Amino acid sequence: MKPPKPFVIYSLLFVFFASCGALIIALALNIAERKSEAQNRYIRLVEVTEDDTDPEKWGINWPKQYDSYLLTAESTRTRFGGHGGSEALPEQKIERDPWLRRMFLGYAFSIDYRDRRGHAYMLEDQENTERLSKPQTGSCLHCHASVMPLYRKLGDGDAMAGFKATHKLSYNEMNDMLHEMGHAHPVSCVDCHDPDSMKLRVTRPGFIDAIQMLAESEAPLPQMPSVERWRKSNRNEPYDPNVLASRSEMRSFVCGQCHVEYYCSSAMPLEFPWSNGLKMEDLEKHWDETVFPSGERFFDYKHKESGAPILKAQHPEFELWSQGVHSRAGVSCSDCHMPYQRDGATKVSDHWVRSPLLNINRACQVCHHVDEREILARAERIQERNFALLQRGGAAIVDLLDAIQAAKARGVSTQDLDSILELQRKAQWRLDYIAAENSMGFHAPQEAARILGEAIDYARQGQAAANAL
Ligand code: HEC
Ligand code: HEC
Ligand code: HEC
Ligand code: HEC
Ligand code: HEC
């Protein structure tokens, strides 16, 4: 075989080194591009300010987050969660579980109480609920609209002052003002993000008041290290979540602005009951210690059949989560409900806030290296057990109410029934706490079972006592 001509060798070598060079340059360029992508996640094409409640404008700068945010209008469904979307309105809870309606007799929730659905619907579902057939207060908008500019207007620039005045306005008055000012949007970018830095922040006065009360309490808060640190400081300033909370805490606090137990009527400003801590009993104690401005003992409604002064529980997701193993392990609401998606070198938080069981791969498998079907089975096992205990609780409450009715029919006096009505108040509060919480026990399974166990016990104690009268 003849040796190759030097020319051929040189050309081959040239091609080889040239390709290597090109490859190296391409790689370097790619790395640089990725790095700058990761550092400089976005280019600001338009300025956004505190008054920009329309998410569409923010979408020009942050199209990926905006596009996923829009998906909250999609209809989704799981065994126990994620309802509705395309149909006119989600299913009635009070028809599916008639004991709920019986429990709520005398209150607007016995008229209309439906499944929740995606964030896109929060304002229109509130505007359309038949609970508005009873007079409602402007405080309702705190959690159903991008309401901060309206608070500032009502308080001459001071949002907290504006907020404190809103319970005296009617829902319709406030809602008209919101529409006139052009802020009739569901929860929007500006409610969770600082428009200058895009950092997470909380805006809702109800939450800021409540987390300060909580910080000042004695309740142990291992799930909120920044509160524990503030407690050890000189406490010259009240606890400020926007300054002191870690990013991981903020990933739950933004949701705690709305997914909490509250009281909302024209009698007093909107209030979250956190002065003693976040456990079910701490909240109950807060309400038991509360009196109306009139001096009367606090209650949400008087039960139409029995006359008991009842506490109505509302979606305590933040509170129940705080009692579970996930919060204890530092897992935030957003870890499960807004998991990251990769997009090149950047990570984008999924703004399609929905049931994590529709998204197990990203919501759970980052931590649990178990087959997807197995994870779903574990979650559903928890939920099915909780559901079964909840239905037992429903049956127990109905039996208690029947026993009270029968005692009344026998001519037992209201005075003699007093201690039994206290048991009804305790039993209903506990049952409703888990019924109104939206994870069907998942956020803290053992705590949910404990609360339901107590609900059933109080209801049966009351029933036995009523039968003995
Ligand atoms: C470890 C994961 C995890 C964490 C952390 C978590 N959740 Fe959930 N959440 C779930 C699961 C699972 C469900 C049940 C979903 C279903 O039934 O389809 C759920 C259900 C819900 C629902 C009802 C959803 C629906 O589709 O009907 C709401 C609302 C909710 N969570 C809010 C919160 C809030 C607020 C926090 C933080 C305070 C939080 N969650 C923390 C996993 C989590
Ligand atoms: C401004 C108040 C507000 C904030 C802040 C908020 N939510 Fe909601 N959320 C609502 C309301 C109201 C609904 C029910 C809307 C309806 O049914 O029309 C809802 C519904 C949901 C649902 C049910 C979705 C479905 O498809 O059924 C989930 C899950 C949820 N929220 C989780 C979260 C998480 C997680 C956060 C924090 C990242 C959060 N929310 C922040 C008010 C809020
Ligand atoms: C502290 C925040 C907060 C306040 C105040 C609030 N809501 Fe809600 N609301 C929520 C959250 C969170 C949900 C979704 C979870 C659920 O449905 O349990 C919701 C769901 C709803 C729904 C859909 C499900 C249902 O219950 O039929 C309606 C309607 C509604 N709210 C009406 C009202 C009205 C009327 C008021 C005033 C009396 C009010 N809300 C005040 C947070 C709030
Ligand atoms: C209910 C609260 C909430 C609302 C409303 C909200 N976000 Fe976010 N957003 C979050 C959370 C939580 C993160 C994760 C932040 C972190 O971990 O530092 C996030 C992260 C981001 C980031 C940083 C990059 C990323 O994806 O993690 C951008 C940009 C962003 N959101 C844009 C938007 C835009 C645009 C809107 C309105 C269309 C919006 N957000 C509405 C809660 C919210
Ligand atoms: C950021 C990490 C993280 C994410 C995300 C996460 N988990 Fe967990 N999970 C944990 C940790 C930590 C524990 C506590 C047990 C342990 O230390 O191993 C736990 C415990 C559990 C348990 C047993 C405890 C109990 O409450 O009964 C179940 C079931 C569970 N996770 C399901 C889920 C599901 C379903 C999802 C998704 C919706 C999810 N987890 C998302 C970290 C996570």
C-alpha cells in the first residue's frame, strides 16, 4: 500500500482540528448562553407597577408563568379534588352530603355551597353565589380579587386603613368600585410578587395582622424558623414576613393569605384566629375568647333547629398543613402545588395551581422515588380513610340534632339543653374543620383523624345526654 500524500494528511488534520475548534466554541457559547439565561431570567419589555392588577401586562415580561397561570381556567378532576371548569358551576357539596346542609341550617351555606375550582374563577364564582342573597360585606373581596389598589384608595394611600373600613361597606358597593377602577381580576401577579424585584411578598392585611398575632403567641412554630428567630430578638418591630421570612416560608405564606380559617361579616374587620397558635384547639380558643363589639359572645350563626351558637369553619389548608409531616420537613404549598418545570437552564414555577395528583411526576417524585401509581395509591388511601371517618361524623351530627329535636318535642327547656348545645358547637366545629379543608385529610392525616375522632365523640356524648333528659 502506498503511503498517503502529505497533502491528504494535512487536509484531514486541518478538518479534524477545525471541527474540534468549532465544537469547543459552540460549547463555550452554549454554556455562556445558559448561564446568562439562568442569571437574567427575563427581559423586562414593559414596566409593571403596584397598580397593574391585569396579569396580561405582566405576561409580556413573563410569558411562561402567565401562560401556565391562564390554565387555572381548565377543568380538572381527581377522586376528591379539582372540580369543574367548563360546566356553569361546580357541584353542590350540600346536595352530595345532605348532613352538611342540616349542619348549616340557619346560615347562608345551607343555600349554596359548592366545590372549589381554579383561581381563574374566584371572582365570578363569588359574584354568582346565592349566598349573596343574604347581605354580605365588602371583606369578602379580600381573597377573591386583586383588591390592593382599592384598599389604598379607601385608606387615602394607606392600604391597612382602607382594609379596616371595608367590613362596613356592602359587598355590592365594594364590588362596583372594584369594577369601576378596572381591578376586577382574580388573584394576580402583583398579589404575590413585588413588581420591582419580582420577589415573593405577601400583600393581604388579614394575613399580615394574623402572622403578627401568631408570632407574639407562645405556640411552638418549628415550621416557621424566621418567627422563632424574631421571638429571640429584641422585638422592637412587629414580625414582618416580607423582611424576615425565608424564601421557603414565603412559598407557603403567599397561599396563607387566603387558604385559611377566617371570620368575615359587617360586625368587625376580617380576622384570622391565630392569637393562640395554628392548631384546631388554638383557633377554637381564639373564637371562644372573642366577643362582638356589642358585648355578645362570638358565633357565626345560630343553628335554626337547636339554637346553638355555631362556629363555621372555612378552608383551613394553611393551618392543617402546618400540623403535618410535610410542613415539619420544610415542604411548602408551592413545592406540591406549583412545582418547577425545566426550561433550558432556567426553572419555571408552574403557575397552573391545581391538584398535585394531576402532576405527580413533578409534584411528588422529586422527593419520593417511588412509582407514580404507588404514590397515587398512598395519597388516595389516606383520603379514603379520612372520607370514611368524615361520613361517620356526618351521621353522628345528624343523630345529635335528631336527639335534640326529640328532647324539645318532649318539652325539655332550652336551659336544660345548654350543655348539650355546647357539645353541638364543639362537634360541628371539628367536623366542619375537616370537611371544609380541601385536601380530604392529606395535608395532615393523623391530625385530621384525631379531629374527626373528637367530633364523633362530642356528637355522641351530646346525643346520649339529650336522650337521657
Ligand atoms: C406534600 C404536598 C402538599 C403540600 C406541601 C400542600 N399540599 Fe395541598 N394538596 C396536596 C394533595 C395531594 C391534595 C389532594 C388533591 C386531590 O384530592 O386531588 C391537596 C389538596 C389541596 C387543595 C384542594 C385542591 C383541589 O384540587 O381540590 C387545596 C386548596 C390545597 N391543597 C392548598 C394547599 C395549601 C394552601 C398548602 C400550603 C399551606 C398546601 N396545599 C400544601 C398536596 C400538598
Ligand atoms: C387571593 C386569595 C388566594 C390566594 C393568594 C391563593 N388562593 Fe388558591 N384559591 C382561592 C380561591 C378563592 C379559590 C376557589 C376559586 C373558585 O372556586 O372559584 C382557590 C382555589 C385553589 C385551588 C383549587 C384548584 C382547583 O382546580 O380546584 C388550589 C389547589 C389552590 N387554590 C391552591 C393555592 C396555592 C397553593 C396558593 C399559593 C401558591 C394559593 N392557592 C393562593 C384563593 C386564593
Ligand atoms: C380569607 C380568605 C377568604 C375570604 C375572606 C372569603 N373567601 Fe371565599 N374562598 C376562599 C378560598 C380559599 C376558597 C376556595 C376553597 C374552598 O372553596 O373551600 C373560597 C371559595 C369560595 C366560593 C366557592 C366555593 C363555595 O363555597 O361555594 C365562594 C362562592 C366563596 N368563596 C364566596 C365567598 C363569600 C361570599 C365571602 C364573604 C362572606 C368569601 N368567600 C370570603 C377564601 C376566602
Ligand atoms: C398565588 C401567588 C402567585 C401568583 C398570583 C403569581 N405567582 Fe409567580 N410565583 C409564585 C411562587 C410561589 C413562585 C416561586 C418563587 C420562588 O420559589 O422564589 C413564583 C415565581 C415566579 C417567577 C420566578 C421564576 C419562576 O418561575 O420560579 C416569575 C417570573 C413569576 N412567578 C411571574 C408571575 C407572573 C407573571 C404572574 C401573573 C401572571 C405570577 N407570577 C403570579 C407565586 C405566585
Ligand atoms: C420537597 C420534598 C417532598 C415533596 C415535594 C413531597 N414529599 Fe411527601 N414527604 C416528604 C418528607 C420529608 C416526608 C416525611 C417522611 C420522611 O422523612 O421520609 C414525606 C412523607 C410523605 C408521606 C407519608 C406521611 C404521611 O403524611 O402520611 C406521604 C404519603 C407522602 N409524603 C406523599 C407525598 C405526595 C403524594 C406528594 C406529592 C403531592 C409528596 N409527598 C411530595 C417530602 C416530600
